[in-house]
Amino acid sequence: LAALLGNGLIITAVACDHHLHTPMYFFLLNLSLLDFGTISVIVPKSMANSLWHTRAISYSGCAAQVFLFLFWLGGEYFLLTVMAYDRYVAISKPLHYGTIMGSRACVKMAAAAWASGFFHAVMHTANTFSLPLCKGNVVEQFFCEVPEILKLSCSESYLKVVWALLISVCLGFGCFLFIVLSYVQIFTVVLRIPSEQGRHKAFSMCLPHLAVVSLFICTVIFACLKPPSLSSPALDLVLAVLYAVVPPAVNPLIYSMRNKELKDALRKLVQ
């Protein structure tokens, strides 16, 4: 409920307040839509199962859940990469910001992020559900998660999945490297700003995005790369909540706390 309310308020505020019709808030609107989708794919079904004291989900429902979850999650990661570039241009090339980040360029970048999430979801869903399930039909998680489904598959059929994972890891590492380099450049420029007020304004623009990126990437990386010796149903459940449920609920709070324009728009919206 916190995630739906927070992201819903940001979507409404950015859409209704013409002062927020800028590239930064356009990307924030897209991020809130992706968070809205991520939380809506997995939590309602889990809540329904809990209320009805069941753990059942159909095969097609499981495949749809995997596809939609990977679509929203992948789109969010690519969009965070685009937002890092937006912050880099705003801080490092402020005089050219309007030219570089025009409305057409912003729409193309956002569309590329959504399309990347779509192809990422298609690739992994097709590879995962093309494998025969030889070890039962019990998924030890509160939603259909690819690593848990792969545990039910025949080990000799893993080659396609390994290639898909390698492609995702390479793309993910490339985006991560791009984000890191963008922020190295940003902080280099910010530390050269002579006035303390200017530095504070620059940091207030970048720190919320950096906090969201850190929360998202750290939890996903630890969930994916943790050693098998640490794996347990309880730990896997906690990690899944940390990267699938917590970020959509916390992102609106992080952005609204350090952003005066957004706080003013939300205040006007509530009033």
C-alpha cells in the first residue's frame, strides 16, 4: 500500500504540475510507473494466497508473473542508467542541457529502457519455461522467481539459460560501469563548484538517484551472486523482499525527502 500510494502520488504530481515537465521528472515518472508495475505483479497474488491459505499458481500464471516481473525490473535498471546520464549532463554540461536532453531525446531514451526490459523478459522467460521440470512443482518462494524454477529443471538442459544469464550479466555490468563513471564525473565537477550553495544544490539533485541506484543494485547483486553455502529458504525470502518489494516502497520517499520542487507539488496536490 505504501508503494502504491507513494508512486501514485509522484505519477499524479508530475503529470498535473507543469513546473515538473522537465527531463528529470519525466524519467522519475517512468521510474514510478515501473515501480508500480513491479509491486503489482508479485504482492497481490502473494496476499491472496495468504488470505486463502494456499500456495497454488497455474503454470501460465507463473510464466506471466516471471515475464512481467523481469520486464518491470529490467526496465527499471536500464532507466536508472538513463537517469545517471541525465544527472551527468545536468551537472557537467548545464549550458547544453536543454539541447542534449530535448523532449525527443528523452522519449527515445525512456522507450529504449522499456524496450530493453521487454527483450530481457522475453529472453529469460522463453529460456526458463522451455526447460522440462523434472523435480516436482514446488517453488520455494512467495512468487515465481527464475532461480527457484531452475532448481526444478533438468541439469543437462542448462546451456541456453547459461547463455541468457551471461548476456544479462554483461549488459548489467556495462550499465553499472556507466553509472559509476557518470557519478565519478559528476562528483569531480561538483567538488570544483566554489559556492557552498551551488554544491548543496548539485548534491540534492544527485544523492536521491544515487541512493535508489545503490539500494537496487546492491540487493540484486547479493541475491544473484551469493555463494550456495549461504542459500536457505529464509535468506532467499528476505533477499527477494529486499530487491522486489522494498525499493518500490522506498523510492518515492527517497526522492520526495530531498526534492523541494516535488515536495511543493505533492503539498499542492494533497491540499
